[in-house]
Amino acid sequence: MQQAVQNTASPLERNITVSVPIAQIEAEIATRLKKLARTVRMQGFRPGHVPLKMVERQFGFQVRQEVVSDTVQKTFADAVKDQNFRVAGFPRFQPKPVAEGANDVEYTATFEVYPEVVMGEISSRKVTRPVTKVEDRNVEATLETLRRQRAKFERVERAAVDGDLVNIDFEGLIAGQPFEGNKAENFTVVLGEKRMLPDFEAAIVGMKAGERKTFPLTFPQDYAEAVKGKTADFTVTVNQVAEPKLPALDAEFARSLGVADGDVERLKREVRENMEKEAVKRARASVKEQVISALHDAAGFEVPKSLLDGEIERMQHAALEDLKQRGMTVQDKALPAELFAERAARRIKVGLLVADLVKKNDLGPKPEQVRKVIEEHAESYEEPEQLVRWYYADPSRLAEVEALVMEDNVVEWAMGKMKVEDQPTDFDELMGTKKG
């Protein structure tokens, strides 16, 4: 086998021309046909006694195709190994015409290689680490939310206010014409939960049962394609207004939340502990996002197009599946590749960089680290050991946790080289629930 490497305009693309002796291919074809003749069955002949000429006539084309394919795959693998190429994606093979009397056949393989991972200086980068404390008011607010989630609604005759559940009939028209989802009867909505457009809910506030109102509403630009930016005239009739009656913060309420003895103080302690754990997770996530962004920005290498195309395709498929799960019709719809290109390129670059840092700095996941992450995740389940066994029963599940641990190790390594500044942060701000 002979090989020749040609440079291309792309820094990551390579061309290899490989020559294989015709005699080598013919010899392998003859060997396979002889082997096949020993087992093939044909009418009128005993097994193992079918003439080789007949075997060749019936199976020769198929065997030749298989030998050529296998030869190309093997010689290509040997060629890239000789050149120390790390192939990214799938190569494209192009056979060359065979001249009369030639002793060799040639093909050209075009492919991309993984880039040399280069990372710039990160010592000047700064990471802000949120530091928060769960205050009594935060615990009280969480308990209030839990009570509201278990509220019972009772009918009232007054005007509707935020927090009330209202039952309505509505119809909307754009230039006098209906549109998809423009009307409903006996529709219920809790005002203030922002499940409807804010202007729609605001128009209902102050209405009583039996009242009817018509008002204009302009759909935002990021709404459904058919109506975004357009103004509709809605007519709403309020059928019923009900106010929430929150359960008392007592033993019965505590038991409903899993505190067997109904101890309200125990409930408060457990709520605080869960909030503190969640705050730690959010802080870690914030730090991780900053570190990964800094590493990405410091990375100075290109992403192979073949990997980028594959990642975009996976993201398109995932997005379509998500739309299906939401009940949307997506048959024969293709989401534009440019919607995913930037995120796909970032994901690949970060993945290559993380893998390189892990290899160079021995940051692979340790068994005890993996075990700790799984056990921490299992703490919130009624039978933690079952979940632990579930993870260890399947290598693919375990691999997901190992990947997370590996990323965490890279983050810790990078933080040791970056400037880390603790920043006192309000709990609600950290959790994204701060109002105003």
C-alpha cells in the first residue's frame, strides 16, 4: 500500500491518496469465493461440490463489492494511523479511474482532523462566586408559596383581584376574523400567575361575575408566527370569581408535606435545609457557567465542520421531538440550521477543550466522586439506595454522571488559575425569584 497526503484550503481538511495492488484485491476475492464454495447450496449439487465458476457467476459481484469496501476501510485506517491523524466525522472516498495495464487501484479520501486544542491565558479572568444566606423571611415566603399551591378556592361576589381564580368565556378577532386558539368557554385562570398575556389578565382584574368587556390586545413579537405583532379585539365574559383559602400552617399541613409527626418547627427546618441545598446548587451552577464561558472564550481553535453539522442535526431532532411532546404538529417541518449553529459550535468547542484539559491534567472522574454525586442526588428520594443501584446497573447512566464529575473537575482546576471573588447575594436574586 502506498499513500500520499495533499493539503487543502481548510486548515482541518486532509486528502490522502492510497494505492492498493490489484493482485492483492483479486487474491482476496479468490480466497473468499473458495471459502464460500465450501458452504454454498445450489440446486443439483451437494454442499461443498458446487463448481467454483458457478459460485463466481452468482456471487462474484457481491464478493467483489465486499472486498473492495473492506480493503478501502482497512487501508484508510492504516494510512491515517501512519500519519497520526485523528479523524473527525466520516471520510468521503473517491475512486480514481484505473488505466489499462495498471498494477494498482487508487482512491482519494477527504476528511477532517481534530484540531490542536489551544487555550489562551485565563489567569486574568475573574469569577464571581455568589454567597447567600437563607433568612427567616425566605423560609416564610417559601411556606407561603407551598400554602398557595394547596389553596382551595371559594366563590365570591366581589370584583376579581390578583390571586383569584376566574372562570371566563372569551373570543378574539383580528380585523374581524378568527384565528387559531381565539376562543374558549369555561376557561379558568388564576390572575397573577402569568399563564396568560399580562395585558389579558390585567383587563380581567376588577370584573365581577356576569360582567362583559371588550378590549384590544397586541400580541408581542415573540408570540406565535400567525399573530405576533397584530392587535386583536377580545370580548371576555366573567362567569365566576373565586378567592383562595390557604390551609393553616399547622400539624395537618406539616403532615401533608411529609412530616410524619406534624411538627411545624421540624417542617420549617426541613424547608430551610432544602433551600440551603438548592442555594448551593445554584451558586455552583453560576460559577460553572462563568468558568466554562471563560474557557470557551480563551479557546483558540476551529471546530471541524463535520462535527458541527452532526451536532446541529442532533439539536434539530431534539427540538422537533420537544415540539411533538408539547402537542405541536411538526410533520415535514425542518428547523433552520442557523438557529442552532452558534450553540452547536460552542458545545463542540467546550467538549473538545474539556477532554483535552482532562487528559493533560489528570482530571478524570474518580469512583468516589461519582458515588458522592449519585448519593447526593438520591437523598431527595424515598428509597435512595434503589436510585443508587439504578445508576450502577447501566454503564450509560453511570457515564452521564462521570461526564458531569469530569466537568466539575475542570471547573475546579480552572478556578485555581483564575481570580475568584465572593459576592454576597440575596437568596431571591440567586434563585431568580426577586420581584421588581
